[in-house]
Amino acid sequence: MNEQSHDRRLNIVTAGNQQGFTDSLHHNRYEPTPYELLDRLFDKYSLSPGDRLVDVGAGKGRLNFYAHHLFGVESAGIEMNPVFYAEALENKKHYAKKHKSAEKSIAFYNCLAQDYPIDARDNKFYFFNPFSVQVFISFINDVLRSAETNPRMVELILFFAPQEYNDFLENSTAFELVEEIQLLGFHKEPRERFLIYRLPHMD
């Protein structure tokens, strides 16, 4: 099933990359994770009804809708680009015609990642190399403060992660690498894999 077919099944439009480039040195251009790779991720990695997934750099909302379709989970999408944010809201409107629960369980925020108000229920965070390591560090420090204030197990799902992301998590935080999902037969370069990092629940 190709990208457009997946979109049609969900009644959304997310195929296609960003036209042009971002004018920021710290933010990378939007590119949705291919459905084929999301299938491989979710073959190995499951979400539970009590989870709240945050897509950091959500674009048009593909991950949010697909995760809801598969697992029925709540989610938030952070998108700084107002055009993509508007498209995500439009996609939500169409998706919710067949999935009424999405009205309340999927939310989008048009803001920088650093300005996102981390919710005490947010416990899964997805990153497809959205920005520089400096912004990543700032955001993860916010996650750590939230987990300290509201203790819970937190997991990060990284796709195509720069080595600097991994170095920071492993050398400067309590996050531990708990799973690596290789994409055999799909590799274009070593970073093309999913990495799952976990912050243990600390009371």
C-alpha cells in the first residue's frame, strides 16, 4: 500500500515533503515518516490506552492519526509552521468524521518545541530529527523537569537521530537505550533506525 493509499484509508492528506527550506539554522525541514516504517516500528513497539504520545515536529499530523487508528491513544502534535498546523487541523476534521473520539484525544499546538506546555500525562515522545541538538537538549530538560514534578516512566522514540542526540541522552541524562529497531532491507545509512530510550519511573 503506497503513501496516498494509507492517507485515503485514514481520510487525511500527509504525503509530500516541505516545499523549500526552513529559514532557521536550528530546525530541519518537514518530512513525514513513511507509513512502511511506522508499520515496522509498531510491529515491535506497542502503545497502551493510558499512553499520551507527543510528536515533536508533527507536520500534518500523520503519526498522531496513525497511532490513534492502531491503538486508540491520546496524542499531541507540536508544529511551529502555521501552514502545516492548519493542515493538521484540517486533517483532524476529516479523520474525526470516522473516528469521533479523535476530537478530544488528538490535539495540535502551533508553537516552538521549547514553548510546548508538557502535560503530566505525556509519556511517549517521538522525534524524526526535527531540530538541532541545542533545541533537543532544551526540550529534553523540560521533559525531565516534568517527570520530576509528576513521576512517571517516559520513553523517547528517535528516528534518524543525529549522534549528538544519543550522546546527550546517554552521557548527560538518566535515559537508557532499551531497544533498537533495525530496518533491514531499507537502509540508506546507519541512522535509519528507531531507538527507544526510557526514563525509569522514579518516585
